[in-house]
Amino acid sequence: MTAASFPDGIPVSFSELALHPALLAGTALVGFTQCTPIQAATLPLALAGHDVAGQAQTGTGKTAAFLLALMQRLLTHAASPQRSQTQPRALILAPTRELAVQIHRDAVQLGEATGLNFGVVYGGTGYHAQREALQEGVDVLVGTPGRLIDYLKQGVFDLKAIEVVVLDEADRMFDLGFISDVRYLMRRLPPPARRLNLLFSATLSHRVTELAYEHMNNPQLVRTQSEQMTAAGARERLYHVSSDEKLSVLRALLAEHCGERTIIFVNTRRASEKIDQRLRALGLSVGRLSGDVPQSKRMGLLKSFTEGRVQVLVATDVAARGLHIADVGLVINYDLPQDAEDYVHRIGRTARAGAQGDAVSLCCEHYCYALPDIENYIGHKIPVEQLPDVADVPPPSTPKTTVQGGAEGSASPERRRRRPRRRPAPTTTPPHGD
């Protein structure tokens, strides 16, 4: 393996990379002109045919980097004449359904002029529709490991004609316990020397580099932003609070950032339900995203949030990675994450692609033990600020709409508590002996 580190700020335009005209048209369509650091570091290597294992935080443009490299390979190399309709030419593995859907959406946009067919498969919904799409044939297949293995074992498609394989968020594959499924799929591909292999991960840990060495052909290790784990545009701050103060502080923060698209992260489903109910009682436009929400409703919720019909999203870490939503102005860690890497991925939802955003963490007695590990991991102390004055904070004023898993409707008004009427004192003296 060869390792290299690239600083930020390398001025490279896409027109300098000798991309296929159809891909230049795609970059122009989505408004890309200058490469981000990870794109400038990895694209020249991948376009030259080298395998790449890249380290980059989310929101840095890594998806476009591997999509452009993948499509360039397919457009400049003829498919095997023996390839059948049910044999994709490229495979992209993603750890979550949301990430798979987003990669597919980006691929369709960038590849609009290429003539390539893109397909996506993931669990939780659309089983027969996804199966039919595979049977009709796709050039580029995006999917989560479990659903891919399901169709593969049924013979719906096979991997014998794969020319490019991408493993996105490799570290997350380990975290979610999917690595055995990943290895199952990788062992059914053509040999590494006969394909282009691309891997991206938030960290190039020992286990990730070992995976790269196992399934790639002399990969080039590329690190960007090695001195800064968190996005440069994220304004971090932390409040030390008691658990009893958190709701009041949350309300003050939402009032301070009224109108901004906001994601609130919690550690448990129960906490997400509690916060969701409290915010709806305030009349906020709110949605809840956690593992118990069915996939079809999750997709509807994310669409509503992306389009601005939902202003506040309450989420567990199921949503911390793989969400590509523009203009998220505020991320609140209502609960400090118990894993330091999750802190990076949570606040990576804001300040994407060079934008500015706020990342606020509430440190209470239940999760304060995680703070030293987080600060050690990101390499700096999170600035601590005094608690905002919550005495006279007005409720945030946003439309009274609630979306829980994608179903929209009016927020339930807070019920008025009626005091029981006092009965008049008795006018007669009760009998003695009672």
C-alpha cells in the first residue's frame, strides 16, 4: 500500500481531469466546477486505474469522486461480449438504506447523459419492484449487503461481470455488523486485479486497511483533512446541563435559530418519542426518525424534511450517516453520543461542502463520561458556553405540522388542564361519631 496525505485548498477543476464528455455534462448540470480536496486527491489516481482507499469525513464530496471514477471506467472500457442482462458492471455497497438511496439519486443526476442504467436495492420495502428492476438489467447496482445477498442467492443477478466495486463508509460496515456480508459479496467478484476497487471511510483504522489489503489490488491510501476531524464550517459549542434543564435549553436554542432546518440527535428511541411529543405540543413542524419507523415512511419523512415541509428532525443514530440534506443550519446533540465517531458524523449533517452551520451539544450527568473520548478523537476541546437565559423564552413559531415517518397533519394542540371545581363547604355539621 502507498499512503499519501493531501492538504485542503488544491485548486483543481473538473475540466482538467480529462473526464468523458458525458461526465463533464453531468458535473455542469449539478453545478460542479472545482474539485473538493478528496476529489482532487482521489480522482486522478482512480482515473489512472489505481485502486484507492480514501479517508474523508462525510459531506466532502466523496460520493461524486467515486461515481465519476466508476462511470469513467465503464464509459471508456467496453463491456464483455459474454455479459448477460442480469450481470451488473459495477457494484456500490452502502451500510444503510438512506445512503444507498442518496448514492443512487446522485448517480442518476451525474450520469444523466451517459446512457448507463442505475439500480438500487435495500431492505424494508419494494421487494418485488426491486427484483423486477434487476431482472430487466442494470449497469450500476447500488445496495445494502443483506438485500443484495438475498437476490444473489435466488439467482436474480450475479457478480461475474463486475468491473468496478465501491465500498462506501467501510467503518460503518464494521460498526453495524455487516462485514461478514461484505466479505461474502467480495469473494464472489472477479479477482481484484481484474476490476477497479474503491473504498471510502471516515477512518482508515487497522481493520479498515486490513479489509482493503484483503480485497483490493495494491490500493493507494489517501487521507485528507487529517488535522481536522470536524467540518471547518461547523461552529461547535457545548453546554453543561442537568437532565432536568435539557428541554428548556432545547426550547431556547430552537427559538434562537427559529426558521433554520434543524436535526436533533438522541441516543434512544424512547428519547426520540419524548422530544417529538414535546416539540409537537409547541406547534413545531417536526418529524421523528428512528429504527422503528417503516422504510416507506422514513423516505417520505426525509423527502418532507429536504423540501422544507418539516423544519425539525428528531433522530437516533440510524440517521447520523448517509443523510445528504442541504442547508441544515443547526445540529443539536440532545444526548452526547456514546461513540466518538458518531459525534463527527452527527455534526457532519451541517456545514456541508464548505457551508456554515452550528453544532450544539448538551452535556448532562448521564452522558458526560463520553466527552473526554470525543474531544480526544476530534483533537480539540469543544468550546463551553454559559447556559442561555430560558426564563422568558417564547415558543418557536413555525407552522403547526407534524410528520412522523412521513405522514403529515396538524399538530395536536396541547390539552388544557381543567382544575376540578371546588365544592362549597357543607352548611350542616356532620353527625358525631363519624
